Amino acid sequence: MEYFIQQLINGLTLGSIYGLIAIGYTMVYGIIGMINFAHGDVFMIGSFIALTAFLLLTSLFGPAFLPVVLVLVLIITMLFCVAWGWSIEKIAYRPLRGSFRLAPLITAIGISIVLQNFVQISQGARVKPLPPQIQGGVTLMEGATGVVQLSWMHMIIIATTVVLMTGFSLLISRTSLGRAQRACEQDRKMAALLGIDVDRTISLTFVMGAALAAVAGFMFLLRYGVIDFYIGFLAGIKAFTAAVLGGIGSLPGAMLGGLLIGLIETFWSGYFPIEYKDVATFSILVVLLIFLPSGLLGKPEVEKV
Amino acid sequence: MATASNIRPGPTRAASLEQGAFVWSVALADAAKAAALAGILGFFFIGMKTDIAGDGLVLSYRWAALGHAVLIVFLGRLLLDALLGKAAPVTTQMLTAGIFIAGIAGIMTQDATGGSLPARALVGAVLGGLIVAVLYGVALWRRRPAPARAEATRQARFAIPIGIALVLLALTLPFLITTFLPGQQRQFIDLAILILTYVMLGWGLNIVVGLAGLLDLGYVAFYAVGAYSFALLSTCFPFIGFWSALPLAGMLAGMWGLVLGFPVLRLRGDYLAIVTLAFGEIIRVVLLNWVDFTNGPNGISGVPKPTFFGLEFSRGEGGFADFFGLEFSTIHRFIYLYYIILALAFLTNFVTLRLRKLPIGRAWEALREDEIACRALGINTTNTKLTAFGIGAMFGGLAGAFFATRQGFVSPESFTFMESAIILAIVVLGGLGSQMGVVIAATVMIGGIEMLRHISFVGQIFPGVDPVQYRMIIFGLAMVAIMIWKPRGFISRRNPSAVLKERKSIGADLVSQGEGH
């Protein structure tokens, strides 16, 4: 029982990270109908920026100001990742606006190759270990079979995710930017006719996705402490799977899908052979899509003839 | 890398630059912005580096390198503004990215054993300059007025002679190589074999994506099934031999195509894409972990080589060279392999071209254009999709079997998602549904990436610089650049299978991309 609850907590933490990346996929998909394959690599870029910024700031301030440093690192990571996201959109996706839909998919794959190799060359191919920075936590239960511990790390990740998700939902539902986004999602031409700067809105969508991916990268670094230039691939695919599982284009769906994927993965690793955890995740995706072809919360496409 | 003025340029800037006038203040501001962005992007990646030291990480600084990169971007951007103005903003973006990368290329080599920083910066500048020159030429060429109709038909008229010439070239290529490049024959024939393997894979995937319009991101799964089927069949049952194992591997892969195609029948668009991707990953992970069956990460070695009517390509009695009274040479086997893959690729192309004339091929293309209309006309979409998946998978499997026998070794590492992505990129870069496009794209991309392995002469001029490690970056950037310049691929015209009055080629824009896109 204790083991089960501990796995549940771990799963929710991992799921939060997937969910944050998945939002980036689902938003971009919702607005321009494109799979942004480079998004996982933006997450990787984010974790590298976080690592370097963390080392830089601790060498400047010393280890005494850890909370301040962490908050600063988070902000710096988001800002620099936003610059990356914006540049990628500008170079690879904006010129193909209105082109046929496979073209940006291919440029996204190209950008993904570029980013991976750029980081590999500039930072080296070896994994970068960062010792755990935040230790300790609260012991929730103590039973015969084990201990359930809710570490500060888990709390920070889950709390950050909840805060970001709330802020984000408010942004989409209450602000004029959110309205513009939803308008572009429904009908880009009509939105442009009504005075919405469609290109700017789409750019901002990418930028927001990049910022969330940066947060995910930061938390991934703190939680798992090991990053390399290749982490973006698997995390990206998992997050994309999460977005599709939840119903691509739906924000709550992305979060739900992320949590589900995180839970499936953690529970499978806890009770079954760990090597097959990806097979389990993908098989559940396939089976679920056979019965719910538009995901959990996705709206079935209405076809007009 | 520029202001947001692509779409709606500000009045002063638009007026000055679009008329071709060069205004220093505008250009300087533009270049400064590009340089600032390069500084931001490079800050944590070029300016600093984390290294493992002891049991922790240390940070080292490379501010000089960052400064050089920013300077190169600034000067490069200024040069571009002077040359291009704002008339081709998209090109300018790409070029600046190219310059940025080239700047890094010169500066940031991991083991700076020799070569001072300015020297390496100079290499970067030279490389960047070369890229600029080439792309500038392309940009100028693209500014020509669009080809007139007459030219389009002229292109179409030359299609057949060019095709025949290419077939003849392909048939005689090994002998041309052995005659004219005797020193590097092995290397070039190997490269030709590699390119042909990708041509065949591209043609196989073209059936699924280009003709039936189903976006398949996991094509490598069938390549893997073919390779492993062949490797297992020929190592466990040595009496089967290459020529019986090859079709068996193709059939097994085709069956897997049907099996995996079945659950995805109801899915549309990107749901289909992710499920095929998931299948690709599942097969790879299973191959990696089912050690009893596949030998896991160690792979299967000792896959037998093909024989020529029972003759082995070995030295001594009973070998190929001995039988025909030739002097033994290892190159014979490579030439033989070349002809096998050439025959397989031609088979793929021939079957595809013939199928396009049969009802099933017409049904594929109809499915790509409009699935609902297909159903309304009584086409069985289930069978249509399944045959596309199955036949595409079969050719992927044949290519996989060939891969296994050529390498003599298979392991799960060869079948990653990146492989699927490269095959898909070849199909899309060539022009979806265009057979000729696949050939061009495979030659350019695969040949290009292999050629980039041999640019090490730069390192000889400037010691300490190893440009070879930048080839994947160049590969990725080339994918982006080609897609932006030619969103419909290298071949932008298509020949419809069914015509009303006269047979003529049409623009690729008129061809639908199917539901997966």
C-alpha cells in the first residue's frame, strides 16, 4: 500500500512534467494544426539553460541563497527559452504559414536535428549530472512495507504545475490574447478580418509553449538531475503522446494525458519489467485510440462535404 | 533575427529597402538586432560550457568565442542587407541562421588542440561567406519570373529522355566508378548502395504517404521487421539462402503492415501519425529487450552474404572469380550488392507505376483526394488503406533484408525514429507522390551528408578545426531551407494517373496531401 501511494506521488510528478510539455504541443496544434517536433528539443534546451544558469548563479552568490537562486534560474530559463522558441518559429515555421501541412513537419524535424547537434557540439555529448539540490520532505505514512514520503521536490513540482495551469487557463479564458488565440483556432481568416494580428498571435503561442517547456526542463533537471542532448526526443514523444491521448487541441486534455502517461509509466516500472514501460505507454495509447479515435477530451472532427 | 516587419514592413524601411536603396542606419540597426539575438541564443551555449570534473560540474567561460560569433553574425547580416535588401526576408532569416551556425562552426571545436581563436573565427567567416554566396545565388535565381507554361511543357517533354539517361547511368555506374575512380571505388560503390537503399525506402513510403495519403511516422518498423526476419531466417536455417529468405522477409514485413494497419483504420490525420510512430517505437523496444529471440542490444551478427547462383564471392576454388576465370577482387561483391539493390529499387518503382494504373492504385489516389467521396462511390476504404500499408511495408521489409545482408549485422540501433524521419523527409523533400523526386532527394540528402564526411581538408588548413561534426547541423538546416524554398518538394509537378482529354503534368499544388496532412 505504501509502495502504491509512493508510486502515485512519483507518477503525478512525472506526469506534471509531461503535461507541461504536452501543453506546448497541443496549443500549437490547436492554432495551426501542426506537430511541432522540435518542441521536445526546446525542453532539452531549457534544461541545459537551467543547468548552466544554476551553476553560474551559485558561483556568483554562493550556496547560501538557494531559494533565490532557484527562482532566478527559473525566470532566466523561461526568458532565454522564449528567445529560442521565437527564433525557431521565425526561421522555420513562419515562412511556411499557409503552405501545405507536411512542410512545417519536415522543418520541425530539421530544427530538431539542428538543436540536438548544436547542444551536443557546444556542451559535449556526455551526460551532465547535477546532485540533488532540494532534499528532505514530509513523511506521510509509515507502514510495515515501507515509507511514503512527499519530498519538497514533489511539492514544488506539483505546486508549480498547478499554479502555471491555473494562470494559463485564466490567460486563455480571460485575456484578450487568449480570446485572439481561440479566435485564430476557429477561423484564421475571419480573425484577421476582425483586426487580430494572426502572425503575432501564433508567434506568442509558440513563445508560451516554449516558456512552459522551459519550466518543464528546469523541473526535470531538479527532479532527475541527469540531462544530455538527447533527452528532448523521448520526453517530446511522450508529451506528444500525452497530448494525443488527451485529445489534441484541448488544454485540459493535455494535462490529463500527461498525468496519465506519467502514472502509467511509473506504475508499470514499479510492478512490471521496467524495460517495457515505453511499450506499455504506447500500447495503451493505441488501444485507447482504437476505441476513442479523438482522444479522451478531444472533440470529434465534424466533416463537412 | 529581424524585426517583425516581414509581413507589414514599416513605411520608412519598406520604402528605402524595397527600392533597392541601402540605408546605413536601417541596415546597422537590423544587423545589431540580429547580433543581439545571436548573443542571447548563444549566451549559455557558446559563452559557457559545463564539464564534468571529479564528482561535480564545473563551468568554463568562452566569452571570446561568443564575441566572435556575435561579430560574425553582425557583419554577415550587414552584408546580407547590403546584397539582398528586404526583398527576400525569408531568405535573410535562413541565411542569418546559417551564418550563426557557420560562426559557431569555426569557433567552437571541442578539442582546440591547435589553431588560435581568430583562425577558427576566420574559418567560420569563410564558411559563412560561402553559404551566403551560394544562397545569394539561389535567391537571385528565385527572383526570376515564374516559368511560363511553355517552359513547363518543355520540362515535361524532356522527362522521358532524362529518365532513360538516368537508368542507363544507374546500370553502368559501378563500371564507371571502377574505371574513373579506381582508388576510391569501394567507397563510392558503397555510397551508391546506400543511396539506392534510401531510394527504395522512399519509394516504398511514397506508396503510403504520397499515393494513399496516410502519414506514416513509423515506417522504420517494417524496415526493422524485414532486416530481423532475414537475419533470423538465414542464421537459424542456413539452408534457406539469400534468394528464398529475401521474399520471405518481404512477406513477413507485409504481414506486419497489415497487422499494424488494422487498428489504425479508423484514425485520422495526426492520430494516425502518432500511432504509427508508437508502433515504430514498440517494435524497436521489443527488439532491444527480447534478448532470447533477438539477442537484444548486441544484435545478430554473421548474416550470410548473397550468392550468385550458388557461387560465393570468396577467394579460391568455387568462388565467383574462380568460376568466371577473373582475378579475385573484393569489389565484385560490392558490385553484385549494387545490382541487387538496383533491381529491388526498380522492382519497387515498376510495381508502383503499374499499380497506379490498376483500380487499387486509382483507389489510393482517390482516398488521398477525398475519403468521403471514395466511400460514396463504393470504394472499400478498409481494403484500400490496408493494401497501401501492406505493400509499402513489404518494400520496406525487402530493403531491410538487403540492409541486413549488406551489413552482415543487425541491431536495434539502426532502426530509430530518426531513420523514419529521414525517409519521410526524403519523400517530402523530393515531392510527395513523385518517383523522380525521391531519387533526387535521396541523392542530395544522403549523398550530401556522406560527402560532408570528407570535408576534413578544412581541418588540414586550419589545425584544430573539425568541420565533420557539424554535418548533422548542416543536414538539418538543409532540410529547413529546402522546405522553405520548395514547400512542394524538388519536383513541383505531377502527372495525374487519370486524365479526361490530354495527358499533361499539373502543379503539385493541385494534388491533395491526404487526410494525414
